[in-house]
Amino acid sequence: MQIGKGENFSPEYLTVNPAGTVPSLVSPSLETPLTDSRDILLFLDRSKTSRGKLYPSADEAGLKAKVDQLIEHIHSDPLSTNILLFLARDESELNANKDFGRHNFLQGRQSALEKYHDQVPNHSFYPGKKRENGSVHGAYVTEDKKALEEFFGMSNAAYDGLIKGLETLDTMLVLPYAAGEDVTAADFHIVPWLGHALMAVNESDIHNLDSLEAHLQKSSPSFKIGAKTRAWWAKANSIPSVKEFYPKPH
């Protein structure tokens, strides 16, 4: 079974971060574009001249450490929302993903990667991204039963890591906001993550965490979204900008 132009499906290439677009920001004050959401938010915050910055100052070492810790955790590989979007723990889940058209998304992305790689053949970005995306898409179209079983096994392992990551996040939250009494950059990194996770499990109500909990209980029946996470989510959804930009999961 072929993926794109000769990329064979191989479970050894399975990744929870299949290739996709990345955010980017250009500015006359930047030598090169910023392509990581962490760098972009930090740049925008440091560019503000008004009060109310989201990143603690250098003399708030304890708070800064907590904010940095939360941001790094939510961006860690075990918490990739691509696990929820594209991986499948068994054949029924794979078929459900197909029903939602997720294999078409992966194929479209693969075609785009092939196209742009042909245009810029020496660019270092494309070979790895083609392989990563193609390996996941390959699981959706392969007829190799052994390869599928390996894909399901790797998906289950990824889900186990995601669950542990959520449990760890609950212990890290300080409340009432993610890092304490005030809204910080940590809140604005975790909100999009959780909003995207809800969308990935086909939840339409931004306030409802139960569908995500139920989805993860397939891997761990005793799993519960922590009380601190639920309290933080309710508080985060009261932030005016969150209410404006997240009327529903996306």
C-alpha cells in the first residue's frame, strides 16, 4: 500500500504529531518569523506598553517558574491533541474517525506536503513531515492486519500517556487561575489545548468536560478529570476574551 509518492506505511514512523500548518508571526523587529505559539505569545506580551502583562517579571521567580512549567507541560508530546484526532485504539474507533473524514484531512495534508516539496526539493522541512503524516494516514488505508494491530497498540500507549499528562496537569494547577490569583500566559496556553481536545471528541459545548472524560475512560475506566481542572475550566471560561473566542470547542 502506497502513501502519496512512495511512502510505505510503517508503524516505526508512527507519530502523535503528524505534519501540519504552524502559526507564524512576522514583524519589522524580528529577523525571522516566529513559528511557535509559545514564542508568539511571549513576543506579543513583551511588545505591550500597557499594564496587565501575562508573563511574570524577573523578580517574580516563583510565579514565573510555575507559568513556565505549565506551558511546557501542556505543549509536551504526551498531551498532543493529535492523539485524540487521528489515532485509534481499535477498528471501531478507526472507522469512526473515517466517518468524520479525518483520513481525508490527512490525505489532503499529505498531498500538500508532496506538492510543496516538489517545488522546494532541498527544503529540510518536508521529508520528515511527509513521513510522519504519511505513516498515520497509512493506518487508515492499509489492509495489513499486523500493521493495524501495531498501530492500535501504539495508539493505546499514546492514550495512556495522555491520561497521565492530564492527571499531572491537575496536580500542577494552583487556582483560581492556572498559576494562582491572576490570569497569566499559562491560562492562554491551556485554554486552546482543552478547547481543541473537546472538539477532537466531537463535543459542542465548551463547558462540558464529561465527553472527554468518557472518551478517555475507554483506556482507563477509573479515570476522572480532576476537581482542580474542572474548577479551573469554569473560571477560565469566565475570562472575557475566552468567552468571545471560544463560544464552542475548536
